[in-house]
Amino acid sequence: MDKRPRMDPRRCHRGVWGLSLTLAALPAAAQVSPLTYQNVFFDQATNAHPGNYLAVDAGLFYTDNATYVSNGSGDTLAEVGLIGNTSQVGPTLDYRIDSDIAALKYLHDTYPLEPTGYFDASADLKIVPGAFTWVARETYSELVIDPYAPVTPDNLEGLNTIATGPRFTLRPTLRTTVTLQGIYSYVDSHSPSPLYVNIDNHRYGGSLRIDRAFSSAASLYLKGAYEKVDFNDQAINNNFSVADGVVGYKYRGARTWLDVSAGYTALREFNVLVPVESIVGTVERPTTRTDNAPNWAVDLSRVMTPAQRIALFGSQQLVDAATLFQLNFEQAVPSLTPPQLAVGDPVTNRVYGLDWRFQALRTALDVALLDERQRFELDPSLNRQLRDAAALLARQLSPVLNWDIGLHYDHESLSAARSFNATSAITSLRWHVGSRLALRFMYAHTRFEGINDNQVGVTVSYVLIGGGVPGPAFFQGGGAAEETQPPALSPVAPMSTLPQPH
């Protein structure tokens, strides 16, 4: 069996909880972020800007329990980060940036300076437009080392994935598109924690996809993919290869987005140690282990009325931590995404979720539910089930003032007959000082396993790309209250939720 060293639980605290609370509807062409616990200082909170938007954030926060232990000490944190999402389609270059990342400095040196949050960027260089493109993508995220302890810099591991390769596109008929892509990736993991798990690896793979359009809105697709993963540290990780085939149907209407797919995944893990009887007793010998499993996904987003949208989604995938995080960017309506574990083994991840959103002229309400179950192939002691519920209410008080309040509940059941509950609450007020400058005042409270933490802070943001004051247009015409129509919801408009509260 896998001899990965066990990790001792440690009680720590990250110091600041993240939040993705985007309340402005994005156009269909805009990119959206997965809503994860990793968002820094509530940067993507209410009244985020529609369309392309990128800003620099800086701020100070005080937490009264930086180490997240009973009677823990406080600390002040300074941060500088990049927040927003922007994209461009050009004749020779397409690019997309989706970011909520910051460098955090604990002024009393509770933890060392480290990047935190997430970053995802891709670029397509069109060498022969429409036929041959060179693609590149970089993704930074964070993994939890010990699932039994709170999320803190001492219990986090940064994961940086760089991928590049050629993509060839053929169009044998007006309705048929064939895409062949080769990818090389390098995954780098790092952490100042003494519990650091080295999951650095190289990846080689490719995919073939065939799309057949029935109309401008509906299409059928077939996809096959293969990837080989070689770890740098093979003493605690097993190299593996994964191949899958998928058939799917996609519909993109004005009010409805639907993507349904099903297929099969074949996994091979190499040099897995298994007990074998011999003349000297039971010994462990390396062998190749295979595992086959069905994969499927349903992603439905529907605008029911001009002010209401509902999204339903579910999937089962056999993936690893690096791939699972990137898959969240592909959902039409991103969901609550609990922190993933710093484990090199593949995991069978099954998730169901619902998001309901009401968006009026000056008020927005979002409710999200999530049920996620993870089964690890080699270490069943890491298996877990997560149930999350979140709600956010936001209100535009005036043309320059925006307020929000939200709640989040999280329940995790772990395989070792352990479980815990965590809750968080937040309220914040944003003041748009100018067309590109804004101040944000925030307060948050979290509770994990009977330990409490309070945070208060202020951030200043300066817009680099995109408009200034966000939110719907109102109070027009010489100061008189003349309300216009609320912004239109889109099936791909991001929802608003609270972060993972531990």
C-alpha cells in the first residue's frame, strides 16, 4: 500500500477569509471565476464590475486570532494584490486573466510572506489563424495539507501549473470541427509548512475533439484525452496515466445554457506497493494498479424571469487536485468550491449543486447549496464528504455606496469517523471615491470547532482595465430618483457566495 507519511493535526488560522461575491451580470463572452475559499480579502465581493475589469488592491486587516487557537494572539496583515477578470479576442492573439491573488505580510511575523488566493491566465497565439494555434496557460491555487486543522499558512500548499502546446483545428464541413491538441505541463508545489507534501510533477498528454453543430445554438461533441503524470518525488507519490472518452450535447440559447456529457475513464497507477506472501513472510512489492470508472456531468443554467436565474449542476470525475481546480473555471455558473487536499493520488470527485439568484435594480440575493464527495484511490482514510450552504444579500445604497451581508455554513465528514462544522459571516461597505478609485470597509466573523476569530479592515482599489463605478445605473437626471431597468441576468452570470470558513 501507499506509504505516504501521516500528518499531525495542527490548529492554525489563515488570518483572512476569502470571498467571491460578484453581483453584476457579466455578458456571455466574459470569463467568470470559480468561487473558492481562496479569494483574498473579499476582493470579488458585491458590486464587482461587469465586463472586462482588472484592478490593483492594497489594504490593512486586523485579526484577533491569527494562529486560530484558544486565546490566540492577534496580528495585522498588509496585502497587495491583483483582482478581476479580463479577456480579449484579437486577430493573432486571444488572452484571458482571472485573478484574485495577493502577497500577504503579517506585520508581527506570525507567518512568512506568501502569495495567497488564485490566478488563472491563458493565451492563444494564432500562428495560422483558424488552423494552427500555440496555447499556454498558468494556474495558481492553494491546497490544504491537513484536513483536520483550520486553513492557515502553516496548513496551506501553493500549487502552480504551467501548460503549453500546439492546437490544430480542421473544418471538414461547415458544421463539423475537429480539434487536436498536445499539452506539456509542469506542476510545482511549495509551502513553508513543515508538513509540506511534495507533489511536483511533469505531464504529457493530448486530446482529440469532434464537434457537430445542429444549429447555431445546439451541437454534439465527442472527446478523447490521454495524460501521463510523472512525479519528482516517487517515494510518496505514484506515477499514473489517465485516459477518458466523452460524448456530450451542448445548447446555448438566449435564456438557457445546457451541457450534458457521459463517458468512461481508465486509470493506471504504477509502482503501487501491495502486500505479497513470500518464504520470508509478507513483503510489499511494486505493481501496476488499474481502475476504471464512468464519468458524467450535467450543467444547466436558466433565466426564469428577467430578475431570477437558477443553476443546477452535478458531475463525477476521476481527476487529481491540479486538474480539479481548473475544471471549476469551465462551469457556466461557478459554485462553492471547498479546498482540495495536497495529495498526489487521483480522486473520484462527485458533486451536486444548486444556485438561485434574484437581481433587481438595486438589490441582489443569492443562495447556493453544494454536496461534494471525494474518494481517494490509494488512501481511503482521506475520503470525505462536504455540505455547504451560503446566502448573500447586497444593496446599492447610493450611486457611490454599496453594502452587503452574507452567511456561510460548512459541514465536513471525514473517513476517520470525524466531522466538524464551521460558520462565517461578513458585512462590508464600498465607497467609490472616484471613477477608478474605491475604498472598502469590512468586518467578518468565523467559528471553527469552537474557536472564534474576528477580522476588520480596509482596502483601496485602483482600476487598471474596465469601467469605474459598477452596478446598475440609477439616480439619473439632476439628482432626482429616476430608476432605470435592472441589469439583465445571463445564464453565465457568476453567483455570489461566501468563502470556505476554515
